[in-house]
Amino acid sequence: MRISVVLDGQDLSLLRPFWCAALGYEVAGALEDFDVLRARDGEPTGPVFILQRVPEGKVHKNRMHVDVHPPLELGVPGLVERLEALGGRRLGEPVTDLLASLGIWWQVMADPEGNELDIVADPGHPGPGHPGPGHPGPGHPGPGHPGPAPGTPASPATPAP
């Protein structure tokens, strides 16, 4: 069995660089209304990620979202900054509900069209507010970053009601 993840969007030219950077993927092929992304050679394999052009914009909260686990050498702050430069935005403060018990925390973000994703720090990553390896300073939401989207789950493992 094989799985593909499909994300609807209006402007694939905005979404393509964002999701390639977020996932460490590259464009494998494109049709008029579809871009197919896949893991780069030498990277861990994952599902094919398809961007599908649709005429309507996002209306409600995602029923499903992607959790991205950056490598330690990039870290959450580094990937968040990279994605902000590509039109992404933070949705609230880092979520630390599971930091003490499981050693993980995450930053909820939105892509350029508002689709939510979590950038997750696995055990061994520095806590929020601490720079990761090779990162010049602490990751912190600055002025102008909105609060959490209505209905954003407190945990990447918490299903939507």
C-alpha cells in the first residue's frame, strides 16, 4: 500500500517553495493543476505530497495537518524562520504541553494560504526560546504574529472533535 498527501491551494507558485522547504522535498513533476513533491535523494522517504490547484480559498480549520520534525542541526527556530521568509506565519506561542512529560514541543504555523502545520521539536532539541545548533538567536514570535487559529488543537496528536 502507498499513501499520498494532497493539499488544495489557489496559488501553487506560493505553496511549492514553502512546502519543498518545510518537508525537505523537491518537485518531481507538474501538470497544469498539480505539483508533485517527493523526498530529495538521500533523505528519508515519505509520502508523495501533491499540491492541487482549486478555485476556492481555505474557509475552515484543517481537519488534518502535517507535523514536520526538523533535524537537530536545523531545529525548530531555523525551520520556522526559513518558512516565514517564504510567506509562512506563526500561529501563537510555542506549545509546550508535552515538554515535561515527553520532551517534545512545537510551533503551530500556517502556510501562505493559511493551511496549518506544526514544526515539532523531538526529544533532544533545545526548548523554545533557546537557539538550536547553528542558529543565531532564540525563536520568538514578534509583534504582528496572530494568536492561535480558532479550534487549533493543543497537541499534534489530539484529533479534531
